[in-house]
Amino acid sequence: MYISFTITDDHKHTETGSIQVGWFLTDDKASILFEPPYRMRSKPQQKHAKSASRCPAVLQLESRYFVINCPFDFHLRFERDQTGKPALVNVLGDASPVRGNKLRELLTLVNENEWRMPNVPILQLKLPYCFIADEVVYITQLDAFGYYRKHPLLGTIFGGRFPIHIWPRPLMWAFEWHDTSKDLILKRGEPLFYCQFDGFDPSRSMRLVQAEKTPELLQYVEQISGVVNYVNQTFSLFSELEKVRPNKLVSIKDRG
């Protein structure tokens, strides 16, 4: 689907140069725990010109993924109560760095009738990360495939793809827990997932900037969040959103 909207002359983007993607946190509470997204690409460790870390194809790929780190330490167990109802157990108990009431706000076990596969629970972690753009850009959320885990996760991450220039929504980490016989452990500071951004021209690079939470931006995000709980096919709302979308979403935050 092609999405069009009006952008004033001052805010038009040329067909050259990098594509600017803005990010911000929808909630500033405990914001210090949520590290800024960063590019997957790392500095070459080998000086040899033919080193894999210096391969142009590898550098091209790694430069296009941005990392979201896990903000908390979790040690979780899946169980069913006496009635067979699924439940999450915080194995750390009082030793958990996240209070029990806050843990219940952050982590939810999706209702069993909404699981994609029988006996494979879906766990969701709410996050405040939100991405925006002033030209056509799609975000794809996917597993942190380039990160080696000494203790592999016990299931699979499933993300999604949507247009951030018209549908800025806070992200969440969704996980299908295949092996519920073992505990699920997540460590703060480890990659939780990757974000990939795509525009019309795949040759243009992405530039990530921290965005100012302007009143116009916050109002627009609020309008979107107010409908997702009441409409199933939310993408059908794009044409209506075009009518209320501000001409400019991305204003670079002043670090001064």
C-alpha cells in the first residue's frame, strides 16, 4: 500500500543523502534504564584487508540494523495453576531488581486462546521505544541474530513490519516460549532485538537521531493509541490518519 501525505516545502527530502529516522521514549519514567538504540556494526578487530569484518557486503548489512538492548534482568518460569490456567513465576522473588507490581505491568502472558500454536505461550514485554520519519520508511523488528548467547533463548521472537511515517507506535518484545520445561532468563544490556529500516531507495543509508517530543507529535501518537484497542485491522485507518498527521514529526532533540 502506498501512503501519501502532505509535507511542506521546508520539510521535503531529496532523493540523495541519508534517510533520517527519529526515536524517542514515550514514557520518561526510569528512562535511564532504556539505552539509546545503536548500530549493529562494530569496529573491525582485524587489520588484514581481507578480514571478514572488513568485507563491504558485511559492513553494508550490519550498518542497516539497529539494536535495542534488554532494560532489565528477568528470570521467569512458566506453570499452570490447579485449574490449568497459564501463569508466569518470577523465580528471583524478592531478589528481583524489578518489583512484583512493576513486573506485572511490563510483562504479560497473552491469553491462551490468542496463541499462534497450541502449548506455545506468547510473552510480551512493553517498551517505550518509538520511531518516526518524515518520508516513507518501514520498520522491521526481528531477532538479534548476530548476537551469540551462551544460554540460547527457549523459543522464537516474532516482530512485525509497519510504516513509521504514518503509524508511530511504541514497540514491544513478543516471544513464543517453545520449551516451557526450562526457565527463561534475560540479562540487562544484552541485545533484545534488531530494528531494520527501509525507504524507497535501498542504497540510501539510515541516520538515527533522538527526536524532540513536540506537542504535535505527542497528540498524533495519542490519537493512534486511542484506537488500537477498538479496531482489529488497524492498517485500514491509514487513510484517516493522513488527514490529521502533522507535516513534520521529526525535530532533533537539543542536547544542550
